[in-house]
Amino acid sequence: MKIKDSVVLVTGGGNGIGEAVIKYFAKAGAKVAVVDMAQKNIDRVVSEVKAMGGEAIGIQANVTSEADTAKFIKATVQAFGKLNIVVASAGIIRDGTMLQLDKETGKVSRKMGLDKWQPVIDTNLTGTFLTIRDAAEAMVNGGWEGLLVPVSSVNKVGQVGQLNYSSAKVADALLPKIVIGEFLLRGIKNIRCVGVAPGYTATPMLTGMNQEALKAILADVHLGRLIAPEEIAALIAHCVENEALNATTLEVTGGLCYPGGIAK
Ligand SMILES: NC(=O)c1ccc[n+]([C@@H]2O[C@H](COP(=O)([O-])OP(=O)(O)OC[C@H]3O[C@@H](n4cnc5c(N)ncnc54)[C@H](O)[C@@H]3O)[C@@H](O)[C@H]2O)c1
């Protein structure tokens, strides 16, 4: 599968990893659709791609909505005539432990509420499902060669303080195996699915954090630095070109090993 002249749609394409994927593929000659909730970021990324000589459209949408998902898939196919590569990068965190205890009584003083649970599941899991489902529908009906890329996280192993996020990301990591098994059963041969599970990546969320806390995180990373979003984009580009990669989720972590255990 070739990147040049392919059509690439990225949810969460207005920032961070999604933005890097958009720019990487646009530079390599793909036509790109930037899907995001934040119109300001969409406008910035689309104009930067155009300034590089690329072809881009922007679609403001919420990935948790079925109607919005149908809308951004349709708009992309209408604009570019097909759809080949879809990266579901829209994601959020709302960290916290399931229970908090009162220091004096030892009794439960607070529980993780649905206000923290539901948006994380809706965005990271339901949103990814809807994007992958509707992209696959368009690719099957259009007969186009396709690659579906859910974005999981290395925290799929079970990060303390992220019961909501880890639950969604472990399901995202399983999605390629289940979907490709289904395609095999149904005789769908034109679409592959490969997930990526990044480790700590240099997006605004992490680069802006407390530098001491960042140093502590990096102590577990063999590479000794944050991963560049472009390194994740490069892995996805390799997945496009290597058709032996399928029905799996690849970690890109710089060698995150948790030698001290993950429950620090
Ligand atoms: N940054 C990391 O270290 C890291 C590590 C592992 C996995 N990830 C995953 O990579 C993906 C991208 O992360 P990032 O660091 O680039 O985040 P980011 O916050 O920089 O970008 C996420 C983008 O998604 C958009 N978005 C959020 N909710 C949305 C919704 N409901 N509908 C449409 N757009 C929505 C945001 O507006 C934003 O532009 C996420 O799925 C995240 O869980 C990130």
C-alpha cells in the first residue's frame, strides 16, 4: 500500500500525535482530513498543511457522536473520492483513583464518579469504535485498499490512577485482532487493522508538565527522552507500506520498562 495519493483521515488531528500524523502523511503526498473538536486547531493545521503545498480539509466533529462520525467520513469521501488510512487519535484523560480514603478515619471519602469515567470511555473507546466502524463501512462499500489504526497506549497494561483510561486503551489494543478475525470470516480482504500503543510522547500535555515529575517518568525509559510524535507517525507510515503487519497493536515506547513496577 502506498502513501502517495492516498486519503488519510485522523481524528484528534488538530493537536499532538494526530497533528504529527497529518503533517507526516501530507508531506509524503497524501490528501488529509483533519477531524477534531477544536475548530481553532483544525484551522491552524489545515492552513499549515496547505502552506506546505499539501491538500487538506478540516471537519469539526465529536467522535463520541454517531451523527458526527457519519458526517466526517462522508465529507472526506466527497472531498477526495475515497478513503484509505484512518487513524483514531482523539483521546482524553481524567485521572484519579477509584477510591480515596479519609486520612483520619480510614473510611472512603470519595469515589471516582461517572463524570470522570464516562467521558474517557466515550472518547477513547466508543469514539474509536465508531470511527473504525464507519471507516470500514466506507472502505468495504467503496472497495478501496484501507488501513485502520486505533491509538491505544502503553498504559493498557493497567496504570494505577487510570482505571478509566487503561480500561479503554486495553480494549482499543484488542480491536485489531477482533476486527480482522471478523473480516477473515466475512471475506473482507481490502482492509488491514494495526493499532499503535505509544509510550510517553512529547505532546503539549507532557512537555508542559512539572519538570521533576517528567524526570521521574523518564527514569523508566531506556531511550532517556520523550518520544517525538513524528516517531509515532513514522511507525504508522511503515504499517501502511508493510502489508505483513495486521491484526495486532504495536508498542512504541522508547523502551519503557517500569523496572520499579507500575504501581509506584
Ligand atoms: N501523549 C502521550 O504521551 C500519549 C501516550 C499514549 C497514548 N496517547 C494517545 O494518543 C492519542 C493522542 O494523544 P495526544 O497526546 O496527541 O493528545 P492531545 O490532547 O494533544 O490531542 C488530542 C486531540 O483530540 C481532540 N479530541 C478530544 N476529544 C475529542 C472528541 N470527543 N472528538 C473529537 N476530537 C477530540 C482534542 O481536541 C485534541 O486536539 C490519544 O488517544 C492518547 O490517549 C498519548
